[in-house]
Amino acid sequence: MLLVDLKEKCIVEDEQLKMQIAHSRNHKKLTINRIYLDQIRKDDVLNHGAVTNEYLIKRELKQLKLIGKRPGGDGKDHGRLRDIHLDSDRRLPLFSYTPDTFSLILVPMIIDKKEALGSMGNDAALACLSDYSPLLYSYFQQLFAQVTNPPIDPFREQIVMSLRCPVGPETNLLEPEFELESRILLDQPVLSLVDFQVLKRISFKGWRSYVINIVYPARHGQRGLVPALDRICSEACSAALDGYQILILSDRQVDKDYVPISALLALGAIHQCLIKQRLRMKVALIIESGEVKQVHDFCVLLGYGADAICPYMVYETCYRLRTMGLLDKNLTDDDVVQGYKAGIERGIYKVMAKMGISTLHSYKGAQIFEIVGLGREVVDKCFTNSVSRLGGADFETLAMEAIRRHRIAYPNVPNSDLYLYGDSKVLVSPGIYHWRDGGEKHVNEPVNIAKLQAAARLNDAKSYQDFAIASNLAQRLCSLRGQLEIKTNAKLQIPLDQVEPASEIVKRFVTGAMSFGSISMEAHTSLAIAMNKIGAKSNTGEGGERPERYRKDQPKDNNIRSAIKQVASARFGVNSSYLANADELQIKMAQGAKPGEGGELPGYKVTREIAATRKSTPGVGLISPPPHHDIYSIEDLAQLIYDLKCANPRARVSVKLVSEAGVGIVSAGVAKGGADHVTISGHDGGTGASSWTGIKHAGLPWELGVSETHQVLTMNDLRSRIVLQADGQIRTGRDVMVAALLGADEYGMSTAPLIVLGCTMMRKCHLNTCPVGIATQDPVLRAKFDGKPEHVVNYMFMVAEDVRYFLSKLGLRK
């Protein structure tokens, strides 16, 4: 720093200036009144005695009559606990627990201390289109940094990351009384049952807590939600005025007579109400909820004002999972709690880092989400000023879904939806993560997969039409573009022979970036051969390409060279030869399935051949850093674009972005930076491996991103400078037409070509166990690959003919 002091007519050097600031106040005083959780724990033990998490869990389960004493063989009570089972806890369906919650979320997180990996992207219905009454968190999509500021690598840059955050009443930083401020310092926001109990009955240094029950009578029905929100807001304001420093929002009072208000909805309403009444700085908001279980749930709550969260149902459920043998019985109670907390903390770090935020203090209350599918009245009351470009569910709809879950949990008739098999109590498995018969709608359903493979392999137009009809219906039930109608006019219709031929249309198709490593050499080269045959382009992905694949003497019908060479953050396989042998160089700033995160290749997929291609070590897992460490601004990106054009003046330079609010402005900067091409990927893009939070809850549909980008570029007279590509679950002529009508020039397809080659959507890509030899490096499984480039060629031409049909209906020749 350098200060030019005009008043004193002098220049203050850096060291002198910093010393002046350091001595401007007694900073030691700022820590004197700070309260640590250990101090409160000790005070609580003195006043109430010591308790453990296990004791609190057992006490609660006994009160709910979910466990109890069982008699011995002689009929007498010998004090042994009755067998503990999940099937008797009606709160599980009430809070949307499913078998997948246990197998894909909780158990892996406790064992590995991190989120489980998934693959193949998210093809399930948007929350606003779901038939399964999703929790409110599913309506929120995480935003992320791309180009204009970088994401952070939260693990290799751990030194700058922190979840430590003070909570409670705060004063003005600039006022003298700031030095007397007394706040509780929490090391992280996930509370164990013991720590929550300590804060709930706090009396240390005059602190008090107040519990607000976020439930309302079931008899009030759908119209009971809004009055209940008004009640809890009024209660919160009164408690703040009465001097309570901690407000606890609790749904523990749920039973057959009381419906829970979503913790997120209650928090949002109270947080906004306190802000409007200028009371928010007087209190800490702590959540005690049964619906909180995943990383995304915690992040949304923190983003909308929560100071700390106690997921009591998770602890109670994990205790029973251990007792039932689904978790290792040798794990202590502390092992389970600490494993879960560590997994959640790691996930929160990743989500914060996506936006380039390093401290929880900065992330808390920042509302860095876009809402997809909530009505304006809900957004204005509970999530004021959040980005929400679509309408959707109002309070009555949200209440109806809550009541539906309540009726499933507490049915008026026996054998309701909670029971799938007669009298046996089995939680419903709606298939949110994997397709289930009769469950949640997915775009890639088995019947659609079979129809597509039959059409491509037999080159049968009738089979393709059957597939297109089924796929378009699935899109109508799952996606935004399915809600759009293409208007046709019989008077404008032209004969099909006047429309641009399919051989020209297919040149605008590309296959998405799928790396050699995430998929096998056989699958990777099949895509390259197919696209080269039709004059289109395939993409290497971020894993590089073997030098022998871009020899000049390859026959045209068997050319295994990928036209698009990708340059990602890890620069795997990138050298001058790689760059010089490209028709297009793509700078990957983000990926649709996991924007803000780096690519990931497990060690068991890194064979000698892949390691040689990527210039790495066999058997060692590879994770790309979230940021390009040479790109921290649009100017840095412009420099890389310039460098790539110097490396290969003949190649078109592309920048890959992911749809989110503001992507149009970023694309305008990309155009000004000298890029020739920009790709907008949707949130539903595929991946070989990613955490479930990234797959399910980051990014937006490409329909929003492509539309925004086209309009912003047009308004700024930049549209003619750049080619715009849409990418993400495009599979039929109708999908291509919607993208074209929204402004796209080119169309990326990834999942559909893999299905054509034999993919059955087993979602085992990250496990190296793909049964059809596509997403595996196991030589035994690779031998099962039976896809052919001709199948992909057939499919591309059938999509092109489908596009021609729509063009003729619209009276357009190309």
C-alpha cells in the first residue's frame, strides 16, 4: 500500500501505513469478550451434568417409542434394548429419506469422510416438474465462478479456507462499542447433538436461547402455511426484542397432528423479516431439522442466513444403521458423528470454493443460488433478491407437497404409499439418482435406450421416430425445453426437398468432451471415426490424445483423429504437437455436470497408456484443479486465446462455459477477448465421475444460458463475431430445433452417441465396471464393446432428417 496524504503533504510508505493502522486501536480487546464453545460446554456440565450423543439419541427414540426394553425368554424385563429398525420411524418418509439416502449419501460419507461419487449426469426431472414432492432445497441451483473470477482449489489451497465463524449479536465495526462485542466463535457450522443441547440451554454470561417450533396443525390444510410463517416471523421479532441472543428453529414437534414447515422456508421468512425490522444483527439463527441431510441442504441454509445446523435425524438414523449392521458396529458414536461432519465440511468447502469464496463468514447469507421453479410470492417473502427467472410453485403448492409427505408418513388407512409390499414397511425408492420402475421420471429410461439403439444399429427410420416421440415426451416431463412449443404455420410449410440436405446439417453437430480415460480407447476412437466420416467434429476431452492418432496418412473412412483438442485446467497431454494438430482448440472453463470443480479420474482407471498420454503416473488418481491457475480475469483468458492462436493459427479457439445467471455477459467478454466460438453447457451434462452435489445441484439448463448469451451478444453487436454452441442431453431433432430457435449455431451431443455405441446407463463409469466396455479401462470389460462408428453415423443422419422435417414445417430452408 502507498498513501498520498494531501493534508499532511507527505507520502506514507507501506510499512509505516500498516503500523499506523495496527496501532489505531487496541486489537487485543476485540478477543477478550469472545466466547468459545468449550467454555459453554464446561459451564453446561457444571449446571446440568455431562451427556453424550448416544444418550441423547436413545432418549429421543425412547420418547418416540422407537426403542424400548424387551422381555427375556422368561417374559421378564431384563433391561435389554428391543431391536432397532428404521421401518417403524414414520419421520423418515416425512423428511424424504429413501434407501438411496442411506446407500449413496450417509454410509459413504461416514466411512470415507467425503461425498460419494456418481456419474453420467442428471437426467431426472427438475424439482418443479417432479411427481415426488421434492424438498425445497431441490429448487435451488448453486452458482459458480467462471472467467471473471476464479474458483478456488479448496484442498490444495486449504490454508486460505475457513469454516470458523462468530455468531450472535454484533455491533457496528466502526463504532467504539465494537471492542466490547461478545460473540460465540464456532469452528464449523455442523452441530452435534451435544453441542446443540449446550446452545439450546445456554446461560453462560447472560446468553439465552428461544425455540421457535416450525410446525403447524395438519387440520389447517394447504391454507395453513402462510399464517404459520407469519406467526413464526412475529415470534422471532418478539424474541429478538426481548433480548434473546439465539433463536432456534426446530421441527422436532412433528407428529400425526402437526406438519413441518420446511426449515429453509422458515429460515428465509424469518431472516428476511428480521432484516426488514433491523433486528437480524441482534440474534443467531440455529436450525434443528430432520430434513437436512446432504451437503447441498447445508449450503442453501447457510446461504440464506443460518448460523449453525443440527441434523438430528441423520444422527438418529446413523445410530440405527450401525445397530442394524449397515455400518461397522466397531465404529463409536464419535466416529459416526465426526465422519459425517467431516464429509459435510469437505462438501461445504467445495461449494464455497466454486464461487471463489474462502471463508464461511463471506458465504453466509450471500444467497449465491438461482431458483428454478418457485413462484414470485415465495421468492419475495422468503428469498428476497435471489435470482429467479422462472415462475412456479406458490405457497399453496409447497403446502400441498408437505401435506402429501405427511399423509404418506401418517396414513389414515393401512398399507398406504409407505408400504410397498403388503404389511412389510419399506421406504419408497423414487429413483432420484438412478431410474426405478414407477419412480421419478428420467430422460434416459430403459425403453428409450432400447429404441435408440435399435434405430441406430438397424438404421431404421421407423424405430428412430418411435424413439423421438418417447424422448420428446420425456423431455416434456423433465426439462425446460419440454415446456416450449414450436409454432408452425401450414401456410408457410415448404416441400422437404427444398430444405438443406442432411449431409450439410450434420456438419453442425459435435460430440461432447469425453476424455480418453473416462471412456475406453475403443469408444473414444469410434466417436472420432464417425464424426470425421460425416465432416463433423469430435472432442478429445481434457485427457489429451495419443500422437499416433493424428497422423496425416490415415484413410478418411478410418480417421481416429479428434478435430477438437481441449485445453483444461490440468493441461493433461497438452504440448505443441497436440495444439498444432487441431481444427479447434477448446478452453474448458467449466463442465456442465460439475461447474466450479475439476475433472476427476480415479486411480484404478489410470493405466500405463492413459498415464503416458496424460504425462502422469499409472495407478495414481488425477484431479484437475478447479481454476486455471493462469486465468484470474477476462484479460488472462484473452492472453491464453492469443497464445493458442499463435500455437495454431489455423485453429478456431473456443471457450466452454456452463449456463448460469450472467453467462451472457461472460460470453460477451469472451467474444471481446478474441474467441471464435463459445459453448454453453447445461447442468444435465454427463460426467465420468463427480460428487452428487455437483451433478444434482450446480448449473442451470442450457435453454436459459443459450437464450441469454444470444440476446446479450446481439444487444452488444457481438453476435456476428462468434459461433454459439448448445450442449447437454440433446438427442432429437426437436432438441436441436429448440436450441437453434434460442440462438445456437452448433449442437453438442454426448450421452446419446454413447448410448448408440452400447451404453445402458448403469452409472458405473466412476467404478471402472462398465459392463459394455465404454467407460472402463478393464481389458476384460473392454472386450465386450460392440459399438461401431457406423451406428453413430446412422444416428447423426437420422437426427438431421428430423431437423429437416421441422425446418419444412416452419418454412425454413436451412
